[in-house]
Amino acid sequence: MAKIALLGPFTDKMQASFQEILPAGFELFLVPTKEEYDKLPDADYIVFRTLEIREETIKTLRRTKLIQRWGVGYDIVDIQAAGEHRIPVAIMSGINATQVAEMTILQTLAALRNLIPLHNGMANGQWLKKEFEKRSYVIQGKQVGIVGLGNIGLKVAALFRAFGANIAYYDTPRRPVEIEAPVGARYMSLDKLLETSDIVSLHVPLLESTRHMINKAAIALMKPTAVIINTSRGGIIDEAALYEALSNNRLLGAGLDVFENEPLLQDSPLRSLKNVVMSPHIGGSTVDNNGTMAKRAIENIVNVSMGQEVSPGDLVNAQYLRKD
Ligand code: NAD
């Protein structure tokens, strides 16, 4: 029997999605917390969510033939160490682009229309119309600057287009015209995008090249009426610089689904701001996607079990993968 470890917090519904489609010859076991990492050497396959997999763990994996991410971002696994230990690491490319894109729109509208302070005011018996109508904006006719026009960025571009926004983007390298044209995306430098956009939305992975890409100097380029939305990874924004800008009304607002420390620290100053919309890294997670995600994990596992390669779109450590 080949053993699949579900590493991290998998809800009952997520586990049921696996059980429903589990092929003969495979069984699941749970490793919900870091305290149980000593079970991992029994795993032929690991599907992981939230918990990190660093080199000291990878060294102990004697049987593991695939490390599969539940989702897309893979900054919590050491892909180089896995590759050197001959273990491919796969993501589920594009699997939750719709979820994250919808969250991006939700946070943008909430930030532009001050939904959170207005709602809190209503709940507290206040009628804050006068205070907030002077800082309330629409999406239509505005420039949305998308940083990273990949699976999520493209979906975000298409949704903002439907609101009548103009789409600008920055990526490295520039995407082909066949990708840009259907969403009407105009390529520009990051500085120009920051200077000219009303809404800046981040959709790049967390890499050394993207860490603190939005720092004090970058924020200084932005319009004081702009909002910034981060549904990618916390480390991409320098949170201290963002807090300073938001608390001085140097920006209109921000939407944040991701943070430099997760869960967000109890004493984070971001909690005190009125012009920030926050959610607990839930952009990619909706219960109606569990089945599709479990299916993708099982497809990759079955392919590897039959000696096939993981599809190139999902494999993220090809450059490090030893095959000898
Ligand atoms: P993707 O790989 O399809 O797209 C990422 C894009 O960023 C690519 O076009 C790439 O060329 C570009 N890029 C990479 N490095 C860059 C750089 N230095 N400068 C400019 N552009 C650069 O990934 P995706 O599926 O669109 O996901 C994007 C990120 O969103 C993921 O890496 C993940 O961290 C995050 N994410 C968050 C959630 C959530 O729940 N909030 C869910 C899924 C994904």
C-alpha cells in the first residue's frame, strides 16, 4: 500500500475529497502539526498545506517520491534540497486563480468604498455617510496596475476589465502579445506602473527578487489616492513602510490577505488602521474547490507512481532535480 501523508491542517471536507477519489493501492495518513514530523519518513507521497518543509525534514524522507503542494505558492518548501534528494516538488498551477482573483476584487471594492469602517459604524449605531463619501471611489475608468501577469494576474485583469478599468502590468520578462491582448494589458516598468495606477495589485511569487519589492521608495511613487492589494505573499510588501504610509494617509487604503508573519502578530500596528481591509490568507481557499484540488494532487501522484514525470506547469524544482 502506498502511503500519502496529508501534512498540515486538512479539514474534514478536504480529507473527504481525497477519500472519494483515492485509487486502489493508496492510503492516507494525517500529519497535522509540526510535532508529528517524525511520521513523515513513512510517506511515499506528501501533500502539504501551510506547514514548512525544510532541508532537515527532507533529509529524513527515505521513501518519498513526490512533494505536492495543496495550492500554488511554494516558498515554504526548500525546493533545492528536495531536488538534490531526487524528490520532485509540484504545485497545482492555476488551481485557485478564480478564488484569489475574486478576493482581489472584493478587497479592492471594500478599500475604495470604505466598507469595513462603514459596516463597523453601522454595527455601532453610527451613520458615517458624511465622513466617508468624500473618500469613496469607483473602479470604472481607473488604471489597475498588475504586478505579475501569471495565472492569477490574468484572471484579475479580466475581472477588472469587466468593471471598465484600464489594465497596466509589469512582469519579468514581458508576456507575449497573445497573453496581453485578450485582457488589454499594457506593459510598463514597475516605477511607471506605481506612479500612474489607481489600484496596484500584487501577483508575483515570493522570491529573493520580489522580497520587499514594495518598499518605502516604491510607495513614495504611488498616488495618494491609490490603493494597494496584496493577495500574493506578505514578504513582497515592507509592512512597516506600508503601515507608515497608511497611517499618514499617504495612500488611500490597502487590502491584505497575506502578511510577513502569519498568523498576523497580535500586536501588529496594522490592526489599528481604519483604511486597511484584512483577511487571514484565505484568498485561495473555498470549499467548492476542494474536489478539484484533491483530483489534481492524486493525478500527479498516480503519474509519478507509474514512472511518469509531473507536468512541466506543476513541477517547480526541475532545475535542481537529480535523476542519477
Ligand atoms: P504564476 O506563476 O502563474 O504567476 C506569477 C507571475 O509573476 C509570472 O508571470 C512571473 O513571470 C511573475 N514574476 C516572477 N518573478 C517576478 C519578478 N521578480 N518581477 C516581476 N514579475 C515576476 O503564479 P500565480 O498562480 O499567478 O500565483 C501568484 C502568487 O500568488 C503565488 O506565487 C502565491 O504566492 C500567491 N497565491 C496566494 C494565494 C492566497 O491564498 N492568497 C493563493 C494562491 C496563490
